[in-house]
Amino acid sequence: MKNNKLKNNNDNKKIADNDNTSNAGKKPRTKFGAFITNAFNTEAEHGLFYISIPFLLALIIGFILLYILITKYNLGHLFECNMLKLTGIPCPACGGTRATINFFQGHFIKAIYYHAFAVYIIIMYSVFFVTHLLQDITKNRIHGLKIHNWMWITALVLLIGQYILKLAISDYLL
């Protein structure tokens, strides 16, 4: 009888120890934080890398065509912001194309002036893409960039801050 009680107590202790060690050092997460963390686990991030390859190629081809249309054929007026034309208020994405073109031409300060959020996305996506490419080449010896909550917060702060500047300073993008 004593042996059974002792055995049951030891089994209960092991279960309790396993529960304590699995949650040790972990902070309780909010539902949003848990969603973001679960949505971008390592497998999902790596899947995002494979999905982004054709998207990246299409984006590069699109920007090359856009650059040719704007510079060679002088069709820049076709790519002006319709919201700015109709209402006089710039949209949150105003300046993104100019920022991207200036970034790839090497005018980094000018690109940040036009749209800091676009520059941030270009840099973060490039780092994400290159690190996941290295992860594939090295067969997981180098790990790809993990997406963290601070990256989302930084992106939102840049986007909202840039938009507030556009609205507060009348000739900001001229």
C-alpha cells in the first residue's frame, strides 16, 4: 500500500515538474502577441520566403518598367496620387514610389525624407530574404530572420509618424 502511494506521489511530482519547467521563464502573452508569435513561427517564415520569390521578381520588373515610363517617356504625371489630386490631402503611401526610386539610386537621405516606412520595409525585407536564402544554402546552419513584435511596432510608428508630418507640414513632399 505504501509503495502504491509513494509511486502515485512520484508520478504526480513528475507531472507537476514537467508543467513547471515547460512554462518556466515564459511571459504570459496577450491574445494579439500570441497570434503574431504563432503566425510567424520558423516554418511559416520560411514558407513566406518561398512565396516571396515570385513576388519579388514581379516587383523588380514592375519598378524597372515604372522607372522607364517615368524617365524615358516622361509619364510621371500618370503616377501622381489621386487622393492628393482630388482632396488636397496626401495619402499615407504618398512618396513611397519616389522613396523607393531614390533608395535604389543611392540617395538614402532623400528616400527617408520621402517615405521612411518604404525604406524600412525595403531594408527589413532584404535582410529577411537574404538570411532565409542563406538558411537554404547552408542547410539550416545559418538561421533566417525571425519576425518579432518590435518590427511591427517600428513599422507602424514610422508609417503614422510620416503621415502626421505630411499632414502638419504643407509643402513636405513638394
